Amino acid sequence: MDLGIKGRKAIVCASSKGLGRGCAIKLAEAGVDLTLNARSAGPLEETAQYIRDTFGVNVQTVAVDITTEEGRNKVLAACPDADILVNNAGGPPPGVWSDWGQAEWQAAIQSNMLTPILLATAILPGMISRKWGRIVNITSGSVKSPIAQLGLSNAARAGLTGFVAGTARQVAKDGVVMNNLLPGQHDTDRIGALMGNRAKTENITLDEARARAQAALPTGKFGDPLDFGATCAFMCSEHASFMIGQNVLLDGGAFNSTMG
Ligand code: NAP
């Protein structure tokens, strides 16, 4: 399917690896020029070069921490007229409620709530004036169904979800489409780290932790970041124009419910 976005410009945050990388690859496949971001320059440039070589689109990189004001400004300066924004950042550490004080809460809210809100706030005026824009926020299945040890994520991402629910409906008439994409368990470094944590807690091997987690999914396996990216690219496409303020869950059926 032609997604109708060839030649558009996208900022994809936190995209050297994992889900962000999957989104960047699938946008490039649709002909979108990219501004990619991550903190470490090496893996970021590797991903950028792979995408240039494979898809022939323009790719620039901005190696900064996207959760800082300076980092946000550098990314926005590199691509001031983005048509597409994919918001993403690292997830907060696991723990229990008693582990988290003010500093931990502020860090989680900064990464997973304020950063995407402030990036959207900076980019929306240009999208509105050009009467076209797409914003996809990578959040988490934990917004729908809490993951107890990821309380920081459950709460911060719920705040972002509330912002998107209202704002998406305010900007829709100006051609701006804003939605959230909720990953369940996908095979990335992040899931590797969480499986490591599970192995330690349950005193089992890493392979056993991965096997148990995958066996608990209706699909029997973790999700593929490229499939995740393909859904993101559709949500950034011309065809997504009537999809407003939605929370699209990609979790292999883990959320057990008769209706969404
Ligand atoms: P990942 O494989 O660990 O990749 C994270 C990517 O983000 C890397 O490119 C990393 O590069 C970059 N990054 C992290 N912090 C950053 C920052 N402050 N500024 C800029 N770039 C940053 O993680 P993932 O699995 O793709 O997860 C992406 C998001 O989805 C996370 O918020 C995660 O919690 C959430 N999520 C993932 C899953 C899953 O199953 N994978 C499930 C639910 C939610 P650098 O380290 O070089 O910065």
C-alpha cells in the first residue's frame, strides 16, 4: 500500500534501537526523510547509515538526550518544519511504590509525559499552519492494564494519554492527526533488561524468563519491532486522517478483553 507520505519529513525520537528504530525504518520505506535521535552517537549513526543505504531517503542524526530542554531544542532546530513526530524515550526502571520519591517521579514524568507534550507543543503550530501533521506517541500497554513493577511508567504515560485525548480533538480540524501506539512485549534491549530483572527476582535463567513471558502471550512470542514500526507508519500515513486520539494496543492479545 502506498502510504502517501513520500517526501514528508519526520522526527523520530529515541530511534537508534528497538521500537523507535522500527518506526524509522518503516517511515523510510514509505519514502519519508528522517531526523533521528538517541543519546549515543555510534549506534545512532549505524542505524542512520543502514536506512540511507537501504531506502535512499535523507537521514540526519542528532545525538542528544531528548528529555532535556537543550536536547529538544537541538532536535527541533535540525527539523523545524516536521510533518511527522514520533515521540519516544527510554522507559523508567522497575521497582515497587516505596522505591520512588520525588526525584524518581520527576524523572519519569519528564521522560514519559512532559517531553512528548513539549515536543508536540513546539511542533503543532507549524503543522496547523500547513494543515497537515501526524503525531504518534509510543506509550505502553501499561496505560490500559497496569504492570505493577512499572508504576512510574503506568502513571507518567497515563498523564500523556490524557493530554493527547483532549488535544487530538482540538487539532483534528486543522489536518493534524494525533494518536498513541501502545507496545506490549516486543523483542528489544528494553525487554531484555526487564527479563533480566525477572530472572533475578524468580531465581531462574534469562532464557527461562524469556520462555515463560512468551508462553504467557496468545501469540507465544514477543512482538517484532519492525511490525510495530509498520503500524506506526500507517498511523503517520495519508490514510490515517480519520483516526483521532486513539490508543492502539499492539500486545499479541495479552490484554484479555472481549472488546478493546
Ligand atoms: P530500547 O530497545 O532500549 O531502545 C531505546 C532507544 O531509545 C535507544 O535508541 C536509546 O538510545 C534511546 N533512548 C533512550 N533514552 C533516551 C533519551 N533520554 N534521549 C534520546 N534517546 C533515548 O527500548 P524499546 O524497547 O524500544 O522501548 C521504547 C519505549 O517503549 C520505552 O519507553 C519503553 O519503556 C516502551 N515500551 C517498550 C516495550 C517493549 O516491549 N519493548 C513495552 C512497553 C513499553 P540511547 O541509549 O543511545 O539514548
